[in-house]
Amino acid sequence: MKSDIELISEVKAGNRKSFSELVQRHQRALLRLSLRFTKEQALAEDIVQESFIKAYQKLHLFEGRSSFKSWLYQIALNTARNKYRNRFGENAPETVNYEDVPLGVDPGAETGMLRADMRKFIRAEVDRLPERQRIALTLRIFEDLSFKEIAEIMQCPYDTAKANYRHALLKLKARIEALELNDGMGSEMGWIENLSKAVPEVDV
Amino acid sequence: MSQVSMWGGLYDENWWLEYLEGELEPSLKEDLKILLKNSPADRNCLNQLERVKNLVKESDEEALPEDGRYYDDLHDRIMAAIEEEPLASEEKEEDKPVNEVKRSWTASVWCAFARRWMPVQPRKFDFY
């Protein structure tokens, strides 16, 4: 199997079909990344398509100092940011809408239910993080990228990428601990009540 | 230099986060491993960080389409759009740099001055 760099050289030499191979190789990962930030499949598809077109147009500028995947992610994040801004104008919401946590929970709620609520709470908290912290956290935890790759994608120094990730995780840790501490030393109902209070209401 | 953190552990959260992410130097990592065995507070801090990281990971819900045809369609759409684009290596004729020596205007002025005022042949003086 040819490497990305070999395929890029072929495209630069005029072989369009090699780009098709690059699209097949990276479209899934790029769609997943776009979905994380847009939460909307149609919008994510647009971002993927636009990112590949931009990558093709600017391929002569790709010098191979970072991996093609990092470069592509970088383009996709910038595209997503611009699209999001265009869509919502200056009033771009800080967070993406999510469903409210159900308030009436059966006292005998199963652990699965608690876990689902916790997942919802964490997703809401991740969405509330400042943009750069959210990107660093997403790329590290969900995309499993190294800090070097994250720094390349975010176009920032290595230590800045790490600091963004650290702030994000410590913030989430503090929020989760506060939620658990306030529940009256572990009573299930108290925990759930706190959870429903902690998740802010969002206009849908 | 060690520092006593707010919950009585020897190191603060940043150290343990570095440890968790595998970002510490090997020698320091070994030291912290020994510390972990002896300090319940530090062990607790590390466990808590690990737990939060796992909770965040578990909260992931992005479900990608599974159908292979979906990706074939997406690929075809992308390639159709790319067919309309000029090849990445193509350059328009008029964009190509022209190989001609460009002289700055100051150089041109100096050359004109020299041509006008400097004698072409140096004057020869015969002192003898």
C-alpha cells in the first residue's frame, strides 16, 4: 500500500486518481471529526467535501512537515469554524443544543440510567468549554492524537496544546467532583437532583 | 522540588496528568511510581484523573453511518467536485515567472549618472 506522501507526489505529478485513494483513506475520520463539532450530519458532510477540495487546491503548498492527516484536520477545523460562524453570524452559540436531562427519575433507577445522565452531563460540560480547550480535549481523548499532532492541527506550540488539554480535563474533573460532593455523600436521588440542576437549560 | 497539594498528596494534579499522558521523563516516572505505592492521597488523585478521562471517553456518542454505500457516495461527490478543479500542479502560463533581470529604479538612476558623468576611458596623465 502506498503511503500518503507517495500518493501526494503522484497527485502533484498530475494523477488525479491518487487523490481518490486519499479521499477513501481519510473521509471517515474527517466525517467523525466534523460531526463532533457540528452535531449535524449534513453540515459535517459539507465540511468534509469542502476540506478535501481545499486540500486539493492547496496541495502544492503541502510540504510534508506534518502528516497529511494532521494537515487535513487543520483544514477541516478551520472550515468548520468558518461555516459555523457564517451560519450563526455573530450570535454563534457557545454550546451546541442538547436534550434536557429528565427530571422525574424513578428512585430505583438502574445504573445504566445514571450512566446515561452522567454522559449527558459530561457532553454538556465539554460543549461549554472554551473552543481551543474543547478542540484539544476532543483531539486527544476521542481522536487519540499525540500532543505533537494536536499542536500541528491547532497551529500552536506543543506546550500550548498540552496546556489547553490540561485546563479542559481539570475543569471537567472539578465539575464532576462538585456534582458528586453536593449529593449528600452519595445518595442516588440527591446525585440525580444535582445533575438536573447542574445541566443548564438551553433554548431549543 | 516537591510540593504538598491541597489534599495532602506530595504532587499536584498537573504532575499526575503528565504521568497519565505518558509525558514524563522515564526517570521521573519511576520516582512517581514508587511514590504511588506509598502515598494514598497521590494514588487517589491519579485514580480520579483516570476516572474522569474514562468518563469523558465513555460520553462519546458520535455514531457514524455504517453503510459502505454512504461512503462511496460521499467519495464520488468529492471526486466529482475535484474533477472541476484545475490540477494541483497546474500553473497558468501567465502566472509563471519570466526569466528577466529586473533592475531597481535606484540602480537605473546610478547607471544613467555614471554613463553621463564618468569618462568612458580614464584620463591618462603623463607626469613625465
